Amino acid sequence: MRTELFELALIVKERDGLNRMATIKDVAKLAGVALSTASYALSGDHRVSAKTREKVIEAARQLNYHKNGFAMDLKRSRTNTIALILADLSGPFYSELIRSVQEVALSNGYDLIACSSMGERDSTAVRFLREKRVDGAVVLAYNMTDEVLHASAGPNFPIIAMDRVISGEGLVSIIVDGESGGYEATRYLIDKGHHKVAYIGGPSNSFANSLRYQGFLRAMKEAGLEEQAKWRLSGGFIRDGGYKATKMMLMQGELPTAIFYGNDEMAIGGLKAFEEGGIRVPEDISIIGFDDIELTEFIQPPLTTIRQPMYESGSLAGHLLFQMLNGESVNESYKLNVQIIERQSVSAPAKSNSSV
């Protein structure tokens, strides 16, 4: 399809004399769709099928079309600003990432704008990318689609995508080895003698959550243990979600002997629920988290967790972005390792702990 569209693009350019910047009408004509369909497709509207959206995006690429007339093959002025786009600006998880990217930006004489992807295709973040209001972006937002990133990135507009596997012109991906981390966390609990292990995870459309859950399943299968459906819950990667999921587990009556929380914030919410329910950690139940946010060593008990290098990954993302802005070559993808941080929230299961 790309070859056919490229040939058609040449015909359209020659026929219509497109020495000017392409418009959305040109894109619609080349893709063979209505003007409204082209507009919906480029905005990521769910009313357009994936096949049609791909055809429109490819037509836009062939014609070098971008909203507000910023054609990628033309030299444009720099804004000396980069964007950091996050799924949510609240919570302690993002603080290290923001700090590290900001330090790299300032060292290069750039400003940093941090914005949320909440609102998805109607968000300010999507407009920043599509309208090229910054010179490049670091994106850690599970609710921003690959289509938006593909349509926005290019040789003059680099995007560093974190916690997702994606490739294309102007795109680089950085992932943390969450599968290995999920495996290590679960294996650690099993090695302590736990055979009844629960998983409280994040959003179902989160790539990071998917990797951690895969690691959990691998460790359980390797140990000959079966996952219990009643002990697989979602807390949405937020503290209140972890609290509510743990409360639901408490209401079921029978508890596991250990819980792997997909991130630290949910584990902290779970600690509150257990305290309210008179359940002692780790005497009655063991818990382990993921991320190693700063707060985990100061709560009671200090949380055993899987450390992912947030500061280092943010610094790497920032440096890669500026290398690309300077025309330097970089790899298409990078993977960072994790490590277990042992504290005081895990112990061997109590001998009578078939139910708490």
C-alpha cells in the first residue's frame, strides 16, 4: 500500500502543482476518503477503522502533511522547548523522571513543559505533538495511542517513547525489563515459602502492567503454582485503587499469604487497608511492590520492592532526544534492568496462615 500511495502522491503533486504545503484536502484526495474521514483519522477518532486510519496517515506522510502547515521536510524555527508527556502528573512516581529530564533540558539551554495525556485524543498533549509546539517530546503515557506518535514523529521531530515497544522514523523506545521484575518479585515471595500469591495490577491497557503480570505468571508456573482468579485484581496503579482492591480481597474472607502489587503506590494503599482490618504486615501477610519510590523506605513497615531506574531512564531519554535534535544517530530501542530492594514487608508465611 505504501508504494501505491507514494506513486499516487507523485501524480497528485505533478497534477495539482503541489509546490505549496499540503492541506488536509490533498490528504483526503490521495487516500480516497471524504474530508471529514481524513480529519477524524488524523485525530485518532474511534469512528474510523484501523485500516482507513492507516491509509490516511500514510497519505499524510507521503504528502508531508502536518497540522498548522509544519511540513517535516521544511526547515522550521526552534522553540527551544521540549515536552514531557505523562499519563498523570500527580503522585510520587513521576518526580524522579521529571527532575532528570528537566536537568538534561536545562543543560542544553532548553525549557521543559510537562503535561498530562488525560483526555487522550482531545488532550493538550496531543495538540502539542500534532501542531509541533515544541521541538521534541519524551512520552510516558499508556493512554496515548501508537497512531498519534507515528503521525507526529519524524526526522525533524523526535519522540522518545517510554514503556512501550514502537518503531518508526523519529521514534525511539525505552523500556524497563518489567517481565524480569515481575518474575523476581514473585520468585522472591515463593522462595520465602509462599504458595498462595496474589497479583494486584494496573490498567489493562498498560504495557508496563502487562510485562509485570507476565513475569508473575512465569514464576508461578515455574514453581508449579496456579493463579487464583479471585486473587487477581486491578488497582489502576494508584494508591486509592490499591486500597480498594485490598479491601475487596479482605471482604472475600480467605486471603493469600503474599501479594505482589504492580507498583508501590498501590502497595501503600494496601498497607492502609490491612491496618484498618487488623492484619499485620509481614506477620500475617507479606507484600512486595514495584518502582522503589522514595516514600517506600519511610513507611511502616519499609516496603520490599523492585527498583526501576526512573532517574536514569529519564536522563537517558533526555540525552537521546537532544542527540536526535542534533542530527546524531541513536539506536531504535533500549532496555533497562531492575533490581530487588529488600526491606521489611516480606517474611515466611505463618504456619497457620491458610486464612487470616
